[in-house]
Amino acid sequence: MGQQRLPGAAVSRPADPARELYERLKAHEGRAAVTGGVGKDPVNPAMIRHWCEAMGDTNPAYQGPDAIAPPTMLQAWTLGGLSGRRESAGRSAAWQQLLGLLDREGYTSVVATDCEQEYLRPLRPGDRITFDTLIESVSELKHTKLGPGYFITTRTDIRAVGGELVGTHRFRILKYAPGARRPGAEQPADEGPGASGGSPARRPRPVVNRDNAGFWAGVAERRLLVQRCTDCGRLRFPWLPGCNDCGSDAWDTVEAGGTGSVYSYVVMHHPPFPAFDPPYAVGLIELAEGVRIVAGVTGVAPGDVRIGMPVELDFTSFEEDLTLPVFRAVTATAPPAEEKTAG
């Protein structure tokens, strides 16, 4: 006999675990992640100098008796370094509970996605900072190529002694379940070996926009073009809509000669990524013209790459429609170019 329901009677609905989890995560919004944070060191010229050298930033505002700290160093003054923070302030119980809840539900991996900074006044040598961090928002469940997960945004307010707010740093992470996919979703042909009948994965394409289209047009012709400000003559790379030195938006290009050296590098072993075959070396190459570019380093085993190693520009075509600049190591035993091409 069929079950009857009287008019106006409540209907029992099955629980939605995903919605319940989201509501539990949202309950952490507005709670403190760090309270009473104190910068390990006052703003100081040595750290400013190291930062500017690493970034290749020669702005005179960061030098001399009236120097200010580069605004983008804002987060650096809050970090605890390898030894951690000396003061008692640390991650709050609310932050640990939030991450623990996600871990227990299978969202065990984390990747930083982006940050936003707001500068209210410049920091100067001698300033001592304090900071507090708030759990600002937790997104609904998102499905990404890494796996399903939740974006968590924290906001750190940085203050000078006396409580003056000098800047805000928002940091966003994705806490995700590695390898999991939306039920019923098919694996795209370019997301792994063996996909689509075993065809090789396609290499990711660079993002081409109106600011860098000229650079990629040059690469297609196997030319490495560097922007030059036509007002002050400063070369710049990567391509930008305006000059960092004088602010002019007038520019032309010069073609790089192709010689340079390894300024810094990393050898990638993990994680494996479709269309890449680890280990491989990625270098920050300082060109003879003085600008730096990130590119693959070839010609030697990845483990043999060294800082200061001389390199030469080369171009590699990975598929019919993708050519990328790479830099080939110049070794002491390599024969001169004219001998290599002799018949």
C-alpha cells in the first residue's frame, strides 16, 4: 500500500554531507589565524639590499639615508625564517581546527594560489612591525585539475609600533584532495600519459596578451626581443606596458644577442607533470644585455647546471604550433660553432 502524506506535514530530506561540511568550514570565517605576531627584525638596510639584489631592482628610493623598503617586501617582515618565530604567537586553534577538518575529509594537500597586497604608507629602516591574521573567507567546493578543494583566504594586517596600519596582505591557498575528480568527469586528452588512446600529452601554451604579443611573435621567428624605453633607454624584461624607471609608455625593441649566464636555477624532480619529463633544469638567465629571463637549460645533465655557467640562446619546437626559447650550456669541451657546422 502506498505511503500517504498529510497536507502541511514536514518532509524529511536526506542530509547533504557536502553542504554540512561547507557550513562547518564557513563557521571559521572571521576567526583569528595568528594573533600578536611580531616581526623578528626591524626594517633594516641589509634585508632591503639583499631583496633589491635578488630582484634586480635599482630604484634609488631604496638606497641612501632617506631610503624606504620596497613595498613588495611587506610580507617579508612578518616571516619567521627557518628557525621560526621567537615570540609565543603562532597559528591559532581556529586555524588548526580548519585545516584538521579538511584533512579528515580527505583534502590533505595544499598549494598557494595567489596573494594581494595593499600599501598604506612606506616602511623605513628602524620600523618595528606587528601583525594579526584573520581567516577571511572559505569558498564553496571547487573542482580543479589538481582535484576538488576549497580556497581559503587569510588577511594579515601589518602595523607599525603604535598601532598604525601600514599595509594588508591577503594570501590564498587551495586545500584539495589530490587526484580525485568530479564523479562522471572524463579525463581530458591533455591531462596525462595514456589519455585518449595513449597519445602524448600536449605542453601547456603560454598566455599571450596585448602586452606580450610582440615578444611571442619574435619567438615564432626565432628571435628574442627585449623591450627598450625610448625615453630613458632602459631595457626591461618581461614585457610591461610602461617603464619602471621613468614611467614612460613609449618603447621599441632590441634583439638579444643570445649570450648569457645562469643567474639562478632549480632542478625539477617532483611532481611529475604531463608533457614534462623530470628531472629537468629551469634557469634564471642573465643576458649580456643585463635583463633576465626564465627558460629551460639544455646541453648538460640537469644536475650539472651551475650558477655562473655560460649559456647560449636556442629555440626548441615541442609541437607544430609551439616554439620556446631555451638556453644551451656552453661547456669547455664544446667545439666552436664554425667547427660544429663544418662539412
